[in-house]
Amino acid sequence: MQNFPALRLILKLGRWWALCCGLIAATAALLLYPLLGALTILPALFALGFGYYLGKSYVELVTIIVTTVN
């Protein structure tokens, strides 16, 4: 773990990392769909949920790899 500070940071942040991924995805969705008007919230909510799930899965995958290697 000493050789991989990024992995250590991801493991330390845990669910906060997943929330940041979700918020970044939601912000990107809001910026990419400005022509939809009020309907922009729908892809942003989907992106928030998907980004959170993706970030959480990544943290779990890193945890499994680190546990297996050690």
C-alpha cells in the first residue's frame, strides 16, 4: 500500500468518494443537457445514482484487491 497512495486515498474516503463521483456525474449531466429546460433534473438524478453506484463499486473492488494481495 505504501507504493500506491491513490489506492490508500480511495480506501480512506470510501463512501465520500462514491458521493463525489455521483455529484460530478450529476453536474456533467446538468451541463450537457441545457436545452431540456426543467427536464434536466431527470438525467441529473440518473447520473447521480449511477455515479454513486459506480464509485461505491470501485471502492469495493479496490478493497477486495488489496485484501487479496495482502
